[in-house]
Amino acid sequence: SSLRVVYAFAREMHPKTSDVFIEYGTAGFRTKANLLEHVVYRMGLLAVIRSRVKNGRTIGMMITASHNLEPDNGVKLVDPDGEMLEESWESIATTLANVSDNDLEKTVQEIIATEKADMALKASVFIGMDTRYTSPRLAAAAANGVIALKGTPKEFGIVTTPMLHFFVKCRNDNTYGTPTEEGYYEKIVGAFKNIRKRLPARGDYNPRLYVDGANGVGGKKLKAIKKNLTELELELFNLGGVGEKLNLGCGADHVKVTQSPPKGITHPPFQRVASVDGDGDRIVYYYLDEQQKMYLLDGDRIATLIASYIQELLQACNATDISLGIVQTAYANGASTKYIQETLKVPVEFVKTGVKHLHHAAKTYDIGVYFEANGHGTVLYSDKAKKTINRISQEGDPTERKAAQLFLDFIDLTNETVGDAISDLFIVEAILCARGWSAVQWMELYDDLPCRQLKVTVKDRSVIKTTDAERICSEPEELQLKINELVAKYTNGRSFARPSGTEDIVRVYAEAETRQQADLLAAEVAQAVF
Ligand code: NG1
Ligand code: ZN
């Protein structure tokens, strides 16, 4: 039977070579690349089963370790609507990844039975990978897994994570777009060009944008886009040339966490710079002043910029019955939350770290804007919102119609499946252009509280349990009491500690009125954790 083939195939080609337990976490499986081949092969098997459980709809597999350094790699599954794998399947994936080669056939059979997969159905799996040198080998293992259960793999080669999500969505819902790289550019870049036709550059907006590509796939794709782009003057850096290492000293995570510019770029004062991460799903902006002081415009800044603009568009269309909400995590700067509540007066909700939680919460609004502070986020438009705006674009009075038509282009510009650095870049640029703003004017919306993130290595990070969207530590109880005590010493102090879902560490976050106080509070809480 085909299952015997799977079993033999695994033994011969992708045997389990490590006994280290591996877990499907917030970012799928992620570890040293040399420990992953059997995991990826098995995820190929699982993707076929999942596709059949979903009536033969296409499932995605992305080979990437995002902002991690080159020796790591990972794999994530994408569900038919282009969203992350349903949470209940994460434990199934974990089980399958960890069984011995001897138990593989039995486990596959059990999953098929429990999930009632009709193995007679066709199955389709889209596979994408980032630029790591270990990715082609892992993508091949993924395809082998798909073939072993008689599914049909389609390999897209090197693409950004959000591009793969987009392809999967389009394949299963052709009203969303065409599931090819060209289809992606046509929709996203096409929408940007339409917007720019409606809104020529004005005021203090300067169409010149510098980009830090993290030496990964995002920069490479922007290079392709740049060829046909006259509306923006892109200056691209860190494109992964000879000797330039992925994510090393550059990229969105480096810029956000170290609060310093990436290597590989020099720029004039006040030049707007966008920094993307290794697989092109995160983006942050920054600029330096004449004294080389850095001003960071992170995910919270992008969320507030987008939400405030959507609010304007809703008003201009007179779409009064459309609800707008923002979703943040504990890492959101307190000043951004205050701005949302007090100035924008938009509802804001907190969820646990990890994009799937934000995505889920954002769906409860007619329009939901979600961003992690690290620059991973997007906007979700409900059918109700889309229908309403569409109707106004045809039936509203002339001003309303015009606003609604512009709004429709903004919806097209958005990759709703997942946070997308390229889509977000064009959204930010379109809004800055619409407002005639420089990055300095964007920065003036509110002042961030100085903040600091630290990593603490502990013997067993799982002893720390959290509650209230990870803002409170429920176990050990003494730890939260200690944090309360430390925080109370500082003006506008806030701090929390949580075990990372992607690294074997505890993350400590602190913010306070001054840089010195934020640093001190973080250090004190880290000491308490340790
Ligand atoms: P962990 O390691 O659980 O903090 C990190 C990021 C998340 C998310 C995931 C997946 C921070 C503080 N945490 O999770 O936001 O992006 O990686 O990549 O940035
Ligand atoms: Zn990423």
C-alpha cells in the first residue's frame, strides 16, 4: 500500500536522526537546519492529509526561520484561507514530528482515521522557501513527503512567507487574485500605482525610500518590483550579495531589538529607512537626525498610522456602521495604546504574543488592524466592510464615491492573509503620501515611552506561567509580587516576563519615563527572573 511506501521512503531518504523533542510553536518548527529534514518530510505527509480533510483544497508549506541566523531553519503549514495552521493541528504536527521511524506508519494511519481524511481525494500542497542555503534541500524533503502520500506538490522556489500565504489563498479563492508571483505584484503593486494616480506626491512627502533587505528574500523581491516602479525611488541595501549574511547585524528584528541602525547602510539625516526581516513578513521604519540619534517607527507606529487613516476614509465615505478595532500584544509601547484610546478613540484589545492570536482577534471587527511591536501585522476587512465600501463607491455622493474608490485600492493593497513587509511598506508609503508627511511628522503623532527588551537564560523556562495576555505572571506568584514592587518605583513604569515560544529563554520587557529608568527596570526584573 502507499503507506508502506511512505514508511520505506522515510527510512531510506529522510530518517529521523535526532532524539531531541521538537514542538510546533508560534512559528511552526524552528531549530538548527540539520535537525529538520525528517520533520519537513513528515510535514509533507501531514499537509497531504490536511488537504484531504479540507476536501482537496490547497495547503501551504513555508521553509524559513524568519529573522533567525543562517544556521537555523524551520517549517510552517498554511491553511486553505492563507492563514496559519489551525491551532488544534499543532499538537498533531508535534506528535508526527517526534515519533520514531518505526512508529511513523502507524501514526500516519491514526491521524488519517481520527481526522477522517478521505485518502481517495486529490491533495495539493504549495511549497515556498527563503534564501537559506539549507532551504532547497528541505523543500525537496517537503515535496517528497507530499508525493509519498500521492499529493501534488507545487514548488514556488524562493518567495517571501506572505507571498506563499497569498498564493494559497488565491488558489482556493480565485476572487482574491492569481496564485503566482506576477499575480501578487499585479494586485499589490497595481493597487499602489492606482492610489498614487489618485494621490500625487505632495507636501513634505519625499518618494525616496531606503530599504534594509536583511540579506534575505524581501529585498530581492523589492529589487524585482523596483524595475517597474516610478512612484517610489527605492534605494535597496543588504540584498544578500557575496559575504553578506542573512539577518546578521541587519533586518527588522535587529533594528527593533537593539534600537540601532543596521550595518550596510549609510544615509543622510532624516532619510526614511524601511527595514524588513529575513522572510519578508515584518517591517519597521527609522531615521537618524543630524546627531545620528535614531528614531524608530515600529509596528505600533504603523498600526496607529494605518488605523487613523482608515478612520479618515470611513468618515469620508460616511460608512458609519463599520466598526474598527486594533489588536496589540503586551510588547506594544504604552504610549501607542494611550494614543489609540485617548486620541483615536478606537477600541484596543490585547492578546498573547504570536500572530495567530492577533489575527483571530482582529477578525471580530468589521475592520481589524493588528500589529506586533516588532512590525508583523496587517489589516483584516470583513465581507460586510468590503460590501459596504463597494456599495458606496457606486452609490454614494461624489465625495463619498471618491473616498470609497480610494479605500477599495487600499483594501487591494493589503495582504489580508498574514503580515507582509512588502504590502505594509506600500500601505505606509501611500498614507504618508496622502498626508504629505515626512517621517518626522509621522513621528510627531505621539512620543514613545523608552523601552528595553532583555533575554534571560534559565534552567526551565516553563516554570513561568502568565495570564492577562501575558502581562501578568501567575506562577511563580512571588515573581509577580516582586515585579509589582520594582515597577512601583518608576514613573510610567510597566514590565513583564514571559517564556519565549521560539527560543529557550525568558523575555523581559520594561518601559518607563526615561531611557535610563527603562534600562534599569528591565535589568532589575531580569535579575528577579534569574
Ligand atoms: P517569542 O519568541 O515567543 O517571543 C517571537 C516574537 C513574536 C513572534 C514570534 C514568531 C517578540 C517579542 N516575540 O516570539 O512576536 O513574531 O517570534 O516569529 O518579538
Ligand atoms: Zn519573519
